[in-house]
Amino acid sequence: MDENIVIEIKNLTKNYKLYNNHSDRVKEAFHPFRKKFHHIFSALNDISFDVKKGETLGIVGRNGSGKSTLLQILCGILNPTSGLAEIKGKVSALLELGAGFNPEFTGRQNVFINGAILGLANKEMEACFDDIAEFAELGDFIDQPVKTYSSGMYVRLAFAVAIHVNADILIVDEALAVGDEIFQRKCFSRIQQLQQKGTTILFVSHSAGQVVELCNRAILLDQGELLLDGTPKQVVSEYHKLIFAGEEKADSLREEIRALKSGNNIFSQPGEGVQEIEHTPALCAFYEPSLVSKSMISYNSRGVRISDVRITTPDSDIVNVLVRRHEYLYTYKANFQKTAYNIRFGMLIKTVSGVELGGSASSLIKDAVPYIEAGATVSVKFSFKCLLQPGTYFFNCGVLGLIDGTEVYLHRIIDAVVFRVQTEDDFLSTGMIDFYAEMKTCEVLKTSQVL
């Protein structure tokens, strides 16, 4: 292995024998002619890649793509069916929730047990225990059995242990999605400190923003196959296409992604830039039929029923995959089954985690529509410019009116429409919102003379 390479994966395969029922397993074990009653499922299928010292590698893929299996092999929890998985250096891993903890032991006891598993002496763990306890912020719960912990407390302790054992390689598998936002920010800050120290990091996440922000390289796994090894932005873009493609399009899309492999040119040294795609075609909004809200909640109607909720272009084309900084219309119909008074219409955009980014109402209360008679249908249209960063978002919609002197929802739909903002290869904006910020000047106001 090259001295700069700390992880080497060559032709790695992990197969499982699957049986239709328990009796087939017994039949196969005792069959006189060794007849097979199983079929093979390949969790990983002949994948190969290297990771250099100091790299932060993002690993993305749909559920069941083989991400966790790969990490468990690297941690020594699973053995591969064939191929090579070689690691140089001490590994610290934060895998699925609560992995490596004995629920009957206290947090303190589990800290020392995890240290022993990683090969650290008791004195070494005593030296860093106060730092672990402070980072985890568990207070007196550090001396309570882990089985009494909430999922967030599990993550706090597990992450605190993982980052304080001075490992050469840190593996994080989606576990941070459980913690609260403040603690997540604290964890990401510590990950960035480890990057500056030259720690090699493998980071699995479904969050496109986190992968692009933290990683300087990424790979895309699907159905146990390594489809793409490239820049985070490029890999995340193809990942988004894959998760929103219908099954009828998935095979052809996988072929398209495989074809990108030969053109990749990747820099893996920490601090280096990553070569971007030389030419990016103009993006266009389009409609993806499989991109449908599965979390929609419709409130009970109080005389109004909302229907035909959609996003369109100014030319009335229905879309749900949008382009940043373009204009769109959010539309729906309100069918009035009863006469309503002081009516207002509204909309709201939220993130996947439910953060309310912003919305609008049709008017102030004093300017509400005085009344709408039963049997009427109102076509509601809100124009908006898409100033959101690449990612997935949801629209709410609602109709407000006065009942017994109080403004209430006559009908409301939560997560009525889901839409995605396309990933771009070259943009400077960060965070969730694109504020259209541009640097106008960079002027040195004063220089000091060096003698």
C-alpha cells in the first residue's frame, strides 16, 4: 500500500444467503445431494477505491445501497466474502445508534469499555474522560445506565468518545441525524478541527449540504455497486437524480452515471481544490412524477376544500424540480362549499426537517376578501423567485376565514407539494437561502511598510 493511502479497497464483495423460510435452511444443511435452497444477495459487489491520508470522503446512496455494510467491514465487524479491505492506522467509528454500548452499564463504564476496545490503556481514558463528559453534556446522567438514555443522549456520548481517542481514521454513519441542531453544529465544528489536524474521515449522510460542505471527495453506492467516485457536488447531483427517478428510469440512469467514471479527475489531498466539470449545460425546470409528498396532512374542512396544488413556470408548465433564481408560480384552487367571510389565502415553504423558511398571505386581515358565496371556486396564485440552495423542500397552503369572530383555517394542507432545487457545479452561495450577495470591491485600505 502507498504510504499516503490509509484505506485500500480492492474488488470487495459481501454476499448473503437468503432463504424463503427457515425450513429451507435446514433442508440445505442436510440434503444428501447438497441441493441449494437459497439465493445470493450482494450487499457489495466488486467495489474498489482508495482513501488518502487526510481526505474526508463522503459516502452517499439510497437505503440498502451497501453504505453501512462497507463501514462495518472497515471496522472489522463483518468479514468480506471476497476482495481486500486494508486499513492503516487506528479507527474510531460512530455507527448505528448505540452500537458498542452495553445498555446495563453506566455512561462512565461504557466510555472506558469503548476505550479498551480501541486499545487505549485505562490511564489514557482517565486523562481524557473529563473532556468526553464535558463534550457529551450529560451531567449526572453520565453515571446512569445507558438504557435510560434518550436517542440524543446516546449520540452525544458516542460521538464524544469517538472524537477523543486520537484515532487516525474517523467513521461517521448518519448517526448525527438524531442529535438536536445545536449539538450537530458542535459536532461539525469538531469534525472540521479534526480535518485541520489531518484526520482521515469517512462520512455517510443523506444530507447533500453536509456532504458538499464537509467533504473534498465523494462516492455514490447503489445496489452494492460503486457507481461514481468524484467531486461532492457532482456525486450529490447524480445521487439526487437517482433517488427521485422512478424504477422504470433507474437502470438507464445508472448506465449514465457509470459513463461519468472515466471522465473524473479527483484531487484527494486535504486543502486542495477539486476539478469541476468544464462545461455545465443550462439547467431547466422539469416535472418528476415520482417526486410526491408522502407526509401530506390535510386538515378537516370547514366549508372550503383545497385542490389542484402545484408549482408551474410562468408559461404554466407544471414542474417540481426547480432552478435557482428562476421565477415560478405556486397555485391551488379553493372550492367553497359554504359561504365564507373575511377570506385570506396563504402559502409557506419548509425544509425537510420542518424549519419554516418563509411564506406569504394574500393580504392583511383588514384587506381580506369580505365574503365568497357557496359554490364558488377561487384560483389562487402566488409568484415567487426560487432563492433556495440545492435541496428538497415542501409547500404548505391554507385558506383562512372568520368564524364566530375568530380567524381560523377553513382548510389547510401541510406538505402539500414537495419540490427539489437542482444542484449546480459553480455557485458561491452558502447556507439555505441565496441572498444574491456579490462582492462589489476588494480594496486594500492600508499597507504597512516592511523594512
